[in-house]
Amino acid sequence: MILDTAMPDWKPQRFATRLIPNALAALPDDPYPVALEPVLSADSFAAARAEIAGWPGYAPTMLHDLAGLAAAIGVGAVWYKDEGDRFGLGSFKALGGAYAVYRWLAERIAEKTGQRPTSADLLAGKHRDIAKGFTVATATDGNHGRSVAWGASLFGCRCIVYIHATVSEGRKAAIEQYGAEVRRIDGDYDDSVHLCAEEAAKNGWQVISDTSYDGYNEIPKLVMQGYGVMVDEALDTLARRGTGAPTHLFIQAGVGGLPAAVIARLWQRLEEARPYVVIVEPDVADCVYQTALAGKLAKASGNLDTLMAGLAAGEVSPLAWAVMKPGAHAFMTLPDTAAVHAMRALAAGVGGDRPVVGGEAGVGGLAGLLASTADPVLREALDLRADSRILIFGSEGDTDPVLYEKLVGRSGAAVRAAVQADNRASTEAGFRKSKSPGALLEDDSNDDARAER
């Protein structure tokens, strides 16, 4: 694929997409299915949030109101939940893998001591002599492995991470900085998943994966429960702002853990007011789309060679599909160029929006929205109107800084520096205004941003 790396003025653009409705979707007023309670319950989400909120560095991530972009594409609102700052790891994965490490390790320690420690206990160094005797392992495209490695370093156990042939050296180094042993293999993501499972079984390690398979379900449940934190944060922010609930959710899928967690939590909290859900995938890594098309678990039809490396999954997680099957309303695929277009829209700050750094695998949902609003047929099929309010989860920042700069035309650091410079200028202008005769009381329009930092 040849990309223009300049940063021209952003404008809507059409892309080759595929879209199918979900014939298995629940009715709009159907309650959250009882059958899904053992997978993702309200109580399990609450337990995850209670633990994670006590971790060092925890703070809700920003929910950007992209009013300029919304006006440019003809919808009422676009809300972008920016996970690029999550715990300094660069993605939402920090919530899931690390939480699963904690929960599994706490159970093992409880078996030896008779009492399950809290994450605060382990963070304080309690039971380190026991924890260091355990090993967790995972396969990753980058972000999940980084989260598991970080969790292992926080809570005191050993970690081994498997990466496949196309994972960048930058992503490998980001994992290694947390003390994990990284093993690169030939083949794709699914090959690394299978090898990790084989070697973990042989060596007595615990696999920490967001992908379920036969006989392996409990850990992926914990991973998805951790993801629910960002949904609660987003809904709490919207409630505080008084903007109403989202009418649509466009969300990217790899193996499906992210959309499943978001769908479940939105369904539980919003009930019949839950949004219309569109699952978005790369056109060469379309395992969820193919599963929906077949009405049963199916593999991706492409070669998985996508810029959106975090979404390069060939097989759906069965647990995630159990939630998406009744909870999603449509399934879409799009090319890599659509993701780059979305990355540039965020970096450009369309219509005066604050520029945002969104990574290639993190902007899939936004790319789906932009492609849909640029195509009259898709716009009508998805009922995207002038008053529609769309929620997007930007699941990663520039986790591969070199690739980000190549795709966007400037670095993530440069985008952030421009925002900081603008913030300083605004602060100075506000200070001068406050010193002027007849100045009004301080404007509170940035209260949400301050609260979320």
C-alpha cells in the first residue's frame, strides 16, 4: 500500500467497505440475557473497577467531544474515549491483562495462605516470595502483552510473551521494559497463541489471554471485565455533562474481547436505551464478519496482513461471540487506508477540535463511522442522522511511534506538543482576561477535562 505522508486539510472520503446486518440481534427492548451473566455480570464489572481504581497512576481517560468532526460528517455528536494515556501503557489493554494477572495470582496465593490478597497487598510487596514462583505467559500483537508484562511486574511474578513475525521491534521493546522475556516466532498471531498454549501446558505456566478456546474461559472473562472500566467512565462523563446517551457505537474488533465487554456493559447500564452497535474490522482480518455471515464460528477470509496489527486476528473468541451475537447490530470491514484517514482526522483537529493521537489499531471504530457517513447508502442503512450521537473507543495511542509518524506525517509527540502549546496560550489569554476590568468569574467549561485527568 502506498500512502501520502503529507498532512493535507482533512476532508471526508469514501472507501471500499462491506456491511451486513446481524440477523441474530436481540430486539431493542430485550433485557441483558441471563445466559450471559456467568460471562460478564454487573457485579464482575464493579469488582474489576474497584480494584483497578486503586492502582498507582489510575485516572479516568479523556472523553473528547469532537464537535468539529461531527459537524463535518453531518451527525449530532462524536464522543471519542481516548485510551492512549491509560496507565502510561498507551492502550485500553492495560485494564484487562493486568487485572487478569492480579486475579489469577491472588487465587494461587490464597491456596497457599488461606486468604486472598487485594491488589493493594501485592503492590505493597506482600507475598512476593510466593508470587515470584509463578509464571504467566501470553501471545500478543503488542498491547495485550505489554499489559500482562506490566501486571506481572506490579504483582511480582515472572512473565513470558510470544510475538509473531510482523510485530515491530518498537512493540517488542515496549514489552521488554517491564522485565518480560519476549519470544518471537515465525507465523501469524494465531500461531503464536497456539504455541504459547502448548509451551505453557508443558512448563506449568498460566496463559493470560483475551481469546477463549475449549477448556479455557475464566481468564478471558477477567480480561473483558477489566475493559468495562472505560465504559463506566464514559457513561459517567456523559451523565455529568447531560448530553444524553449515545445512539450509535462503532467499535473495532480483533478476537472480539473489546466489543463484547463494551456491548455487555452498555446493555447493562442503558438497557433499552442502548446504542446501535456496528463492529468494524480490517478487510483482511474479518473473522467476526465471516462468523456473522456464516451464523457460526468461522475464520477470517484474508491473510491478516494489516496495518491495524492489533486487530489481525484469524479466529473469534467464542466467549466474545456469545455476547456479540445478540448484542451487535451490524458488521463492517474496511481497508487500511480508512484507518489512516481516521488517524489523520484526529491529528488534524477537524473544525477546531483538539488534536488527538490515535493509533492504527485504535481508530477502527472511527474509521467505520467516517466511511459510513461518506457513503449515502451506508448512512441510510445505519440510520445516521443529523441528531445521531456516536460513541467511539479509541483503544490505543501511538504505541508504535515510528509507524505512527510514517502514517500520519508527523509524530505523536509533535501532535501532543501542539496541543500543549495551545493550552498554554489559552491559559495565558484567560489570565490576561481575568486581570482586565470587568472580568467575569472563571469559566468552568473545562471542568470535565480537569476531572478526567
